[in-house]
Amino acid sequence: MLAIALFFALKMQNPHDESKMAESKPLLPAVTFKASFRQLLGASRVLQLFLMASVFMQAGQSNTLLFLPRIISNAGGGKAELGLALLIQVGMEMPGMLLTPLLVRRFRARAVLSISFASYLLKALIVLFSSNMGGVLAATSVSLLCYGLYGISSVYFVNDIVKPHEKVRAQVLVTMSGALAAIVANPLAGFVVDCFGVSALNLVCAICQMLALGLMLLCAAFQNAEEKTPAFQRGI
């Protein structure tokens, strides 16, 4: 009964009050055109380079993600060493994630990402040239600066290089690039290991990380150049 009474009380309010309320309501913002994925990619060379860098980076860590047991076995380790390596690799990422917002505020997101990509290359090179468990464990500890920095700084970076209404679609593209890298790289990594061994895969992954770092540095340079370009020339 109380709900019914409240309903009729609201319906019987002064019509002049309703008109005043309608006049006081702010107008809805104009509908913003949302570009398709193809248009979004075509409009931003920086985004194109970053996605390519991310694909090579994700592909370049397939050895430590898929074949870490083989790497540890080649280095003379066993199950205990595998557990320790996984603990270090995963445990070191959390402090990096916690530090990333502070680093992005102090430096630019592209600078933090460049450090992350350089760390991925360093990790790949350590794995490539390691002959014992000490080297493998040292490589896993570099994860502090790898995904620990990449995971969050990539979000900041993408939000910086696209328009506000395109942020969600741009983040979807980053996620899709990671999935694409996994779909393509994982079967190829297995093929390389079966045919040539895990050492050959380590070399391929190091080359992928070199390409990823080069693309990321080029991406950062393009973003820096775009920021120095007047807004009217960029079509903003």
C-alpha cells in the first residue's frame, strides 16, 4: 500500500515542477563517432608499431612460458628448481605492477614500456647463454621489470595515444595482439623444439625480443614526434 501511495503522490506532483526539472536537466552529450578497428589502426601509426612490438614480445617469451621445464632440465635442474623458478618468475611481477603507477607519473608511459621491452630482451639473452641453474634463476628474477612493468604501463600508453572514446577499442586490440601471438607462436615454438631443440628456440625468442625492442623504440620516437606536432595538424 505504501508503494502504491508513493506512486500516485509522484504522479500528482505539480506539472510546473516537472517542466522546471526538465529545463534544469543538462543536455545529453552528442553521440561520438566510434571508429572501426580498421579505421583505428589506420589512423595511428604509433598504435600499429606498438601492436607489432607486443606481438613479437609475446612470441619471444614462449620459451619461458611453455618450455621452462626443458630449459631447467638442460641446465641440470629438477622439479624443485622448476618450482623455485616459477615462484620467482611469478612473484617478482607483483612488485613491478605496484610500482608502475608511480613510475608512469614520474616518467612517461613510453619510457616505462621501453624499459620493460629491454628487460624482456635481457631475460631472453640470459636464458640463451645460461649453462647452469644460476643463470636460469637470474633470468626469471628479471620478470620484475618485464610483465611487472608491461601489464599496467601498456594501458596508460594506449590511453595516451588514442582519443577518449577510442580507449576501449584500443585496449581490445592490445588483448587481441597477445592472443594472436599465442596462436601463432606456440605451435611454431613446439615445432622448433621438436626439430632443433630448446636451445634453438631460445635463440629464436631472443631475436623476437630484439625486434620487439626495436619496434617499441621506434614507436616511442613516433609518439614523441606527434606530441610536438601542433594539434590542428594532427586533426584533433
